[in-house]
Amino acid sequence: MQWYAAAEEWARAAGGRLYAAPATPFDASGTARPEFALGYFAALTATGADGLAIAVHTGRGPHLPAAVRTELIRIARQVCPSVVVGVNSPDEVRLAAAAGADAVLVFPAPGDTNAVMRHLDRLWDSGGLPLIGFDLYTAPYSDATFATMVDHPAVAAVKLARLSDAIACQDRIALVRERGKLAITGEDRMFGASLTWGAEAALVGIGAAAVPLTRAVLDAFAGDNLPAFLDATRRLDEFAAATFRAPFDGYVQRMTWVAGEQGLLPEDMLTDPYAPPLPSDERDRVLDMLHRLSIAQLPTRAS
């Protein structure tokens, strides 16, 4: 297997890391307000995130203007040593590299295997940043394209987010590991299981708030502490069942409400302008779950 040196170096360093995918602060008018991100991003890292994934789906990256993306990356770099950025295009890679990102998460690209590989070539050539492939449940790659994508020398890792397809997640984690690349779980609804299947790092939207819930599962698994792993997984699964449910794209709004309840974002910065319609009692239901699990406020990790 041929790796570009930067991709191999990033993959070796990223093993075991938890990348939280924060929401982007939007005001009630739907305007992005990156000036409110500093304290929020700092709290995510203080409570257990090893890295931040900026402008990915949770942050509504495809909708963000270039200036907002740049500012969010710059702010993330102030509080976190490792920053991943979601990208669709070479221009976004160049912007991410200039702002200080150390890797990019590549949104799924349409087309056959050759088209996907040409797209990866262009992204690498645009900034020399390690690429993280993304196998997403709404646009999964074919078996042949997935295998070829994993082997691209700029691809350091692959994030699996198959939502409810446990077999596909398990099989593709195995393939990524067979190829020597880093398997990253993005499986908010089967997080613990994906670790037992071989995922070695995490990049999750459920990290937009309540980070210690996810951190506890990772730490218990790494420490080979079965009782702690089962207890932490149960708590995370209950949290995920309340926040990652139909309509599934409503998870961003739900996680933003959680962030507000925890004091990570002010009340007037909890709008998701791209949220689908949600029931009128949805916020109360989510926050009731938060308090039932006693996680409305969570401690910071020891320095």
C-alpha cells in the first residue's frame, strides 16, 4: 500500500481520538454568528473532545459562506490542537489549509469509481491535507468504489456513518483495517458496537454537546473495563435514541438545544435554520431526557 506521508502521519496520530462535530451558532434570523463559537468550542475540548470537526454536516458546512468557515476554523485552532474540516470542493480545501486545518472530511461525491478518484486527486492537489473518506447512509459508496477509495494514497482514514445498517458498518470497518487505514466511527446510534467491530477513533455529531457521554464509552473500551463500558454505552444509547431519531436531520436542532441547556451556547443562538419540522413538544422531550440522565451539567476533564 502506498501512502502519502502526511496521510500516514495523521492516521497514526489520530488513533483513539474523539472528534466532536459542533453546531454552528445561528441567531433567530438564521444568520451564522461565529463570534459566539469560542466559548462553545473551548467547552467541548475541556469536557473530553480531542479534536473538532468544523463545517461538517452538524455544523451545516455546505451552507456556510467562505468567510464564516474561515472564522470557525480559526477559532477552533485557538482551543484545539487538531481540527478537521468538512469539504466538497478544491476551493474549500485551500481555505481549510490556509485557516489551519490538519485534515479534511470529504463529503460523498457522486459518480463512478473513476470520478470519485479524480475528485480525491483534485482535493489532495489543492491543499496537501490528509483526506478522510465518508461512507454516509444517505449516499453510500458501492463496494468497488469504497474499496478503491480506501486505497487512495491521500486517504488517511474513513468515517463510517451507516446509521442502521450494522452489517455494512461492520464489513467496511473490517476492510478499512485490512487496508491499514484508520477506521473512524460516526455511528451515533451504534457507537459502542462500532468500537467492538474495530473502529479506532470517533467523529460524531453527538459530540456537539454532552461530550463526556461519548468520552466515557471510548475510555472504558480502551481500558478494557467491561462493566464501565456497558454502563457508559447504555447511557449514550439512551441519549442518542432521543436526539438521533426521525426526522433524522432534526438531530442538529436537538443537539443545539442540549448545548443551550448545558450553558454552552446562549438562548438566542440555538436556531438551526435548516432543521426539518419538529413536533411542538420536541424540545421539552429532549431536555427531559437530559435531566433524567443527570447530564444537564457535565464536569470538565482533569488537566
